[in-house]
Amino acid sequence: MSSETLEGSRPIFDRVAGLDGYLLAAIGATLFSAKGILIKLAYQYGVEPVVLMTLRMLFGLPVYLFVFWHQLRKFSAVNTPATRWLCVMALGVCGYYLASWLDLLGLLYVPASIERIIIYTYPMLVVLMNALIYRRVPSVSVIAGVVIVYCGLLMLFLPAIHGAADIGEAHFAEDMILGGLLIFGSAVAFALFFVGSERLMLHIPSQLFTAVAMLSANVVIAAHFIAVSEWRALVSQADAVYGYAFLIAIFATVLPTFLIAAGIKRIGASRGAIIGGISPSFTLVLGVIFLQESMNMLQFLGFLVVTLGVMSVGWLQRRSGS
């Protein structure tokens, strides 16, 4: 594909004035961090996870269909192999369905504090996968960012881990092992999405890539709902559930998926994943604001360290000039 073709089909988020890849990824990760808070608020009304997941899909579906139609008109897909589109679909199912569902299942067995620690191993997994698959040696900025972000995450969740340990032995036996494996599987699935998307977006505009990936995931989500539930569940929820589902769909799913995809296209999967490390710290802050959860001094310092680590990735990268 010529550079003129790609330039003519550059996605909206790639053309936003003054926003570079680091900021795009950071904004996307911050919006993603609100998803957990909104889900907790919706759960107060007794909605089942599969129903909420399906409502989110239905509210976001028109946007992805419009973007798909709009981008496909400008993008010449004649020379794009069918296998490439199949890879995009597979990545969408992996990153936006499988990762989410494994995470939900894992939360049935382990405390949320432990889940956050495990799920945010995915930036390190992205770095390792890039090194193994593409024989790409991590840069100084990537290594420094990984170290700083994980130090901050450890500070954030050490108090939560100690609290979970007081619950009892049941959380640390077979259930703990099963839940931990499920959530680690979610982290692996999300890391695979990051690594694969970077290579594919060299040939496909990030907005079109995101639309195809999400539409593919939505098909699987719809099939999952049909297999385990009834359509009446979609029209019998409290009004507040539909409001939260709409917010989750638009502000915590649609917008961040496009922003993060545009960020990955500009700065690569490894740096994009590390920027995503800001998400759990903002989840903690939002929990304090909206769910009256507590934050001690160590966790506040951890929040500052994570933010510093995320900022250092872009700063060191620009300083090195690479």
C-alpha cells in the first residue's frame, strides 16, 4: 500500500492537533480505568455480568459500524490478504472478548486487589513477547518505564494484599490457584492483542483496525449471551443499569479503544502497554471519589510513582532521540 493511501485514510484520532502517541495512550488508559468503577456501580442493581457485557456491546455497536463503513470507503482493501483480516478478527476476539471474560471468571475466585496485581503484568508480557517473537531488544526507556511502573503498582497494592491475607486460608488454596491462572490468562490474551495489533496497523489504519476487531468481539459476545441467557434480560433492568451501560460503552470502551489503537500505531506496543500502567492507579483514585474506598499514604505515593514511570517513557524516548 502506498503512503498516499494510508495518509488519505488516517483516522481522526491520529490527526488530533497537539496529541502525540504517549498522550493518546495515556488518555485512553485513563478512560479505561473508569470501567471498573462504572461496573461496580451497575452491579448494585443486580445486573448479571453477561447482561451488562451485552448491553455495552449494543450501545457501542452503532459507533463501530459507522466507523467501519466510513473507513472502508476510504481504504483500498483490494490488496489486503484475507488472512490479514482474519488476524484482525482473531485479535479482536482475543483482546476484547477472551481477556474480559477470563478476568470476570477469575474474579469469582480471588479478591479484586490480587486481580489487579496479576492483570497488570501484561506490559511486561508485551515487552517479553516483542523480544521473543520479533527479536526486538527493549530500549532503555522501555526498561526504565517497566521498573518504575511496577514499583509504583507494588506500592499501590501492598496494603490490599495484606488485607486480603487476613480473610482466611480459603482464598489461598485451590480457588486462589484457579483464579490466578484465569486472570493471568486474561493478561496473556491482552498482551497478545497489543503485540499483534502493532504489526497489523502497519498495513491497516488504526480506526478501521479497531472497528473490525471490536465488531468481531461483539459477534462472539452476542453468541455467548444467546447461549446462556434470554433476550428478556436485556429489557428488564433498572433504568440506572442502562445509563451505566451507556457510559461504559461510549466513554470506557469506544473512545479508549480508538485512542489506544492510535497510540500504539505511533509509539509501538511496548510503550503503549507501559502507558497503560496508569490505569490501575486511576481506578484506585476513582474508587476513593465515587465508591468511598480508602487510600493510605503508601498508595498515594504509589500513584505518584506510576504516573512518574508513565511520563518517563516518553521523556527518555525523546531524550534518546530514538
